[in-house]
Amino acid sequence: MLELVRDETVARVAVVSGLAIAYMAISTGLLGFNKYLMHVDRFPFAIFLGLLHMSASFGFNAVLFWLSPKFFPSLSDPEQNVSIDSGLVLNVLLPIAGCFAAQLVLSNVAFMHSSIAFLQMMKESNVVVVYLISLALALEKFDRRRATVLVFILGATALTIHGE
């Protein structure tokens, strides 16, 4: 029994580790490609590149919703259904979409001025910002373990700033 639990734990750790490595590899590859693309002589159009990113995101999510609606329970499950009205769109969705669009455009402009290592760490430090905002708005309770992990993320981010 104990060995079965240990095997399941090892398998779960292996899956999570594999997914984390795949995420970092894809993220770094995308950053490298965008850095190559966002050059004055190649394609210095940050707003249009942001539009392409958002259009691709919308398209992939639409296909995923079409293929497997169970991944979107608030849209497909009658028990969890959320009414999409003008109040939701104007007060919730539009501000989030606007912030996401601004983040995409500004991060695309940053490719013309900063190194990939620095931008990758800035991207990962968004976790720290979201956690701090969640604490400030009392959406999250302070947790010592999370705070320790976030301090390490901030430390790693600080190490990449040298020379920027």
C-alpha cells in the first residue's frame, strides 16, 4: 500500500516536472522568436503583433471550446452557467482584456530594448505581483510557504537585472 502511494507520488511529480519543463521551453522559444521578430529592420509593429497574439488566443480557445466544452463549465454547464450581459462585459471582461492587450503590446516593445533572460524573469515575476495584489485586496490569505517561494523568485529576478 505504501509503495503504491509512493509510485503515484513519483508519477505525479514526474508529470508536473515534465509540464514545467515544457512550459519553460515553449515560453523561452516564444520569447526568442519575438525578440528576433521585434527588430527595427524586421517587424517593429508591437500593436499588430499583440493583435496577432490575442487573435490566436481567441481562436485556440474557440476551437478548444468547440472540441471539449467541459473545459469551460461556466459557459457549458447549466448548473454553473454565468449570464454574459453588458454589466459583465463592461465591468469585468473589458478591463481584463484591456490590461492583457496593454501587457502584450508593452512586452513586445520591451523586446527591442532588453535581453531575453531579463524579459523571461520579468514575465515569471508576474506571479509575485498577482499574489501581492491578491493579498492587498484580501482575495488571498498570507502563507509563509508561498511567501518563501516568492522571495526566491524575486531574488532570481534581481540576479537577471545586472547589465540591463
